[in-house]
Amino acid sequence: MSSRIRVVVAKPGLDGHDRGAKVVARALRDAGMEVIYTGLHQTPEQIVETAIQEDADAVGLSVLSGAHMTLFKRVLELLAEREARDIVVFGGGIIPDADIPELEQLGVAKIFTPGATTQSIVEWVRQNVVQPVA
């Protein structure tokens, strides 16, 4: 018997628009995953602490502010410092195509750009986040 995939959905930084993050969180929940939405204006430290406390399998970051390079990098650094590299980091938002290869090189597993469907996000999480065994 296996338990459900646990995903922390987070809005790092000063970005105040969270409709997309809420839509993704709801889609993941409706697909049977456990979702913890952290709310607006989270620091990378808060996000990583939540992911560890909640025993998350993945962290989904939504960044619309243009600070994606700094915020994604810091979350990945903090996960490494806390020996939690097994937590899959993915994200989306307003992220230029030119920045995606660098984010992937840093360790971001997937970036969803505007227009990605919730179904494609759900399917990607199901295929790329290891489901824990109870």
C-alpha cells in the first residue's frame, strides 16, 4: 500500500499574485495528492522548513516577480544544506525560456510556463515525483 504524494506549493518573494498557484494546488489536490499551500510572501527559508516539516515529496514554486533565478537557487541551496535533495523542486510563472536551461542545471526538475495545463502539471508530478510507500 502506498501513501499519497505530498506537495508544498509556495509563493516565494514579494509577488502578490497567487491565483495560478491556487489553481495548481487545487488541481493536484483533486488528483489525489496531499497539498500544502504556504500562502504569499514566503522566504526560501520558510518554504524549505515547511517542506521538511511536512515531509514533502515535492515543492512547486510560483514566481511572477522576475526573481526566479535568485529564489529557485536559494530554495535548492537550503534543501541541500538540510540534506533534503530528494525533495523534487518544480515551478512555473513568468520565466523566460532563456532562463530555463540554467534553472534545470541548478536542479529544478521542471518549469511550467504560461499556458501549461493543470492536467500536464498533474501528469508530470505523477510521473516524476517518487510516490512514497507506506
